[in-house]
Amino acid sequence: MSKEFKPFVSATEFVKEFSFTPILMGVLLGILFGASSLYLALKVGMTVSASIPVAVLSITLFKGFSRIFGLRKATILENNMVQTTGSAGESIAFGVAVTMPALLILGYDLDLGRIMTVSILGGLLGVLMMIPLRRALIVKEHGKLIYPEGTACAEVLIVGEKGGSSGKIVFGGFFLGLIYKFFNVGMKLWKDVPEKAFGFFKGSAVAAEVSPELLGVGYIIGLRTAAIMMAGGVLSSFVLIPMITLFGGNLTEPLFPAKTLIRDMSIHDIWRNYVLYIGAGAVAAGGIISLLQSLPTIISGAKSGLASVMGSKKSEELQTRTENDLPFSFVVIGTLLMVLGLWFAPALHINLFSAILIIIFGFLFVTVSSRLTGEIGSSSNPISGMTVATLLLTCLVFLAVGWIGPEHRVGALSIAAVVCIAASNAGTTSQDLKTGYIVGATPKYQQIGLLIGALTSAVVIGYSLKLLNDASTVYSKKVPHFIVQDLSQLKEKQGLMGPEKSQDSKEYFVYQVTEQSAPSVLTVLSPGKYLVDTQGKVTYVVDPGINGNLNKRDDGTSVTKYEAPKARLMSLIIDGILTQKLPWGLVLLGVFLALVLELCGISALPFAVGVYLPISASAPIFVGGIIRYFVDRKQKNVSEAESETGPGVLFSSGLIAGGAIAGILLALTQIMEGFSEKLDFSKAMGSLAESDLFSLLAFLGAGLILFVVGKKKSA
């Protein structure tokens, strides 16, 4: 079938493709969608492909520039270059959000240098390792590996040559999401999480985070997956938490791992101390099961990958434009430089053996990820399962050789992070190369664009992650009395950030408590970060914005927290194996819960994520899935490919980007002293600002707009 295939632009035809403007536009859009994907992954542990919305925006922006400034119309290959360069941000954001926030749970700071190093090396490795696989997976397997999103993106680019209003739909969703989020979270005109506890059924409650980005996610993933996620949330909120409340309410001693009596806990405390571990076990089991189901693909993919690498030197002799990859020597030298970078980066705590592990795991899962993307698409690609497998194997190796110190925990996480980012970006890379193959792009130029996009997005994502965490960090004085005896060991000093800085501008010694701290410390202080005054008194507990416990500051001000579910799972694996301290009974409950679902023929992973997340995250996703169901019923004669690139999906992509970017901008206002208070109009709204009904009506209004846009015919 591949011999009969003819690309949209002939291999012998010269069409302008690689130039400064498409690369710059791709970089900027990649940063935009990378930041929004990071925000989304921290919220609910998932992202959606950015290729199609980036392609649509590229076509629209170039046409706008042509009309306004009289510039020439962009070619289809230039628009393809924009989406190729811009799509790298989303995949790197997912890999970073899945792994790096685990540092906070393990008792470390989010060091900017460490995040950027992991992001850059992982992103570049993913592109480099995919280059020698292109002919085996994209060309030779054409017609067998369909690459759903890549093929759909090619259709968007081809249709874009004929005109249309798709770009207006994405922009419409973007500005609705941006304005909605600004009014909701910035100006506080209505509640962002309406909730209701049921007194007749102790421990049960329902809640919904009425955010446009989660509504968009639900629409894109569809009712089936959204309903399975919601089922997990229902099990958590209406079975597990009430059950723990019922059976544990009369206990006279705290039940491990909590340090508080169950009867004195809130619903959120029970979820965090018990249900979270059950969900983590289910997520880990679901990820591994999905990986095992792909075992035949893993084996065949690894074989074809090795065969492709062995034959890549001969392929350099090919001269046609559409067969011109970056040379294999570039791949080898680049990979060796990545190994040296990993080895000598002090923040990663990686030795030569660990760097070699990364290359082995990296090539294996880059191959698997690229092939699975071709079979089931990037949205269903089990990157989390690959990361869990990498982390489990790495931690077991470390345990066997006695590497169980604090620096080895960072090293194990760094290995998993680089492999995760590489596998995630390789899937996106293969998808982009498939789009390029269909439209007739030059692979070499696409690969250069991907390297540039990966590098620039990786730099910005580190700053975005730190910004979101710092803006929602709480400094609380509600800490147990404790005096640090030896202040000479505390060299680093730090002041408060955000709104609390105006109340206390002093600098304090930083005191890190980890699982390896002295027993006399752990009996008083929980693992985490504390600020100590010059007399050694612990003055503040620093509760991070990502995976923090405190949703309010000491003055009662509410704070947005990010659950980062997949990152917490990574920290549990590291702690469970290297420190051998984990409530295995709770984890195993989750493991067997996942097995039961798989035996019933239901995919365990989305259900496990629903158990793992608060029901407030699953509920708006479920609403988006319901809207997609009714839209699809209205469009019975529309093909699956048309549905995946239809107005509803494009509008939802805009909602996700707009809502997420608004969330990042509002996080910035938290750091700017006094600015967030000036935005607060809740008092002017009176009782409506705290009304659950008014909040739900505002959210349903956004859902109604999505339904109206979704049922329109494709532009």
C-alpha cells in the first residue's frame, strides 16, 4: 500500500517549508499549549493532543497576516512546520507533570535547574531516538499503523488550503475559557467548586470544579471514558469514604498511615490519608496491565526498531526530499552528548550506570510509544504505565545494590522522568512525521523543528511549573513546637512568597524533614519543608501548591491546589521500595480493584484515575462527555475522523487552552503583592458569590455554548 501512496505535495515539487516565521510561530504556540497542558496535567493527570488546534491556529493566523499586512499566503508545508514545532510542548508538559512534582512529596524543592535539565534531555532524546525509526514505522507500515491524530491533522492541513472558519472556532473557545476563568477564579463572581455533603449518609459528598478546561477534556475524550472516570469518583465518594467513616469512626487510636483519629477527620482528610493510596494502587495496576496488553507490540516494536537502526546508514544514500532524514551520525553523537549531560548534571544525582539505564529504557519505550501511537493514538498511549514500569525496575535495581539514600531517590525519579518525557515526545514526534508523510513534508526539516520546539518548550515549562507551585504555596504558623538544635547544618535561607510576604518579610533557615530524618524529629514533624528562625524554632510549615494539604491560608483565604495524581503515584513507588514504608494493604486493595474491572472487560486506568482524584475533578469531565454524546447523536452520518476534527473538538481545545492560560496568569497575580485582592469582586456579588446554584448555572451556560457549537457542521 505504501508503494501506491502519493503525498499531497510531490517529492519532486519545491514548496517553501523551513523558514524563520513558521519556526517562530510554532515555538510561541508550543509554549502556549505546553503551559496549558502542564496546568491540565497537574489538575487531572492527563493532556490532549495539541497538533490539530496548533495546525488550525497556524492556518488562521497566516491568513490573517496575509489580509492585514499583505504578506504572501503560507504554504501547506509551512503550516505543517508550525504544528510540528508547536506540538512538542504538550508532550514534554505531560512528562514533567507526571514525574517532577513528586520531588515536593519526597521532601525536596522544585529546583528550576533540575526541572529544565530533565525536560531538555528527555525532550531531545525522544526526538533523536525516533529519527532512525521513521522509515520502519511511518513509511513501511503505512496503511497498517494509522496514527489517528496524525492522519486527522493532515486532513485539517489539506482542508485548510481550501479555506474555512475552523480557526475562529478555536479562538472562540479560547476566549470563552479565558474570560470564564477570569470571572470565576480571578474576580470570584461565583464559586469555583460547588459542593454538597449528605448528612443522612455520613462521609458522602458530591462536588464539581466548574472549570472550562475540564469541560473541554470531557468533550474530547467522549462519554465512555468520562463515564468510567466518574464511576471511579462515585466509588470513592459514596462507597470508600463512607465505609471508612462507618467502620473507623469508633477507633480510639489513629489508623496508619494517618496520625489523627478517623472521627476527627474531614472528608478530604479521609480521602488523602486512605482513598488516595487505594487509587494509587489501582492506577499503578491499570498502567502495568495496559503495558502487558501491549507486550506483543513491545517485542515486535523493539525488533523493528533495532532493524531500523542497523539499516539506517544505508538509508542516508537516498536523495529524494521526502526521504531525507537527519543523518544517523547526528543521532549517535546527539545521544552520546545526552548521556554525558545526564552523567555530569549534578542536580540529577545520576551516575554512568544510571545514564546507561536511561538509554536502554528510553530506546525500548520510545519504540513502544511510537508504535502504540500509530495503533491507538496519542490520547490512549499508556505513557504512565511505561513510567511506572521504569521506576519500579529502577528502584528494585537500586534496592538490590544498596542505593537507598536521599540522593538515590532523586536519581531514580530523574531516570523515570527522562524516560517518561522521551517516550511521550517520541509518540508526538512519530505522529507529526506521519502528518508530514501524508502532506509531503521533508523529514529532516520536521526533525529540526521538533528539536527546536522541544528545547524552547522545555525551558518555559520549568518556569511555569515553579510559578504554579509558588503561587499556591501556604506558609502556616500552625506547627508543633520544635527546636532545631544544630543550626550550623542549615545553610540555605529563604523568605516567604506570595500574599504572605507582605505580612512577614524576614528570611528564615530552611529545614527539610524526610523519611530518613531522625526518629525524634519524625515523632513531632511530618516530612516536608519548614522555616526556622535564628533561635532554631520552627516558625512555618511550607505547604506546597502541588500536592499540598492546606487549602486555606492562616487568614482564611482559599488557595487553589494541584493534585498532580500521577506524580504522587511516582513518589509512593519510590517511598514504598527504597524506604520500605507504605500502607501496602491500601495499595493492594486498589490493585485488586483494577484486576476486577479488567476481568469485567472494563479499562481499569480511567476508573482508577477517577478513584484517585476528588469527585470534583471527574464531575465536570463527565458533563463534557454527556454533551459530546448528544452532539454525536445529532450528527449520525458524520464519520469518526470528521467527528475528531469537528467544531466541538476544536472549540473544546480552545476552552482547555483559554482556561489553563487564565489559571497560569491568575497564579502570577498571587505572587504580585495585593493584586489578587484588587481583582476580588465577591463582596459586590453578595450571596450569589457563594451560591452553589448560581455557580452551576454559569457552568451549564458554558456547556450549552459548547453544545451549540459542537452540533454545527464542520467548517
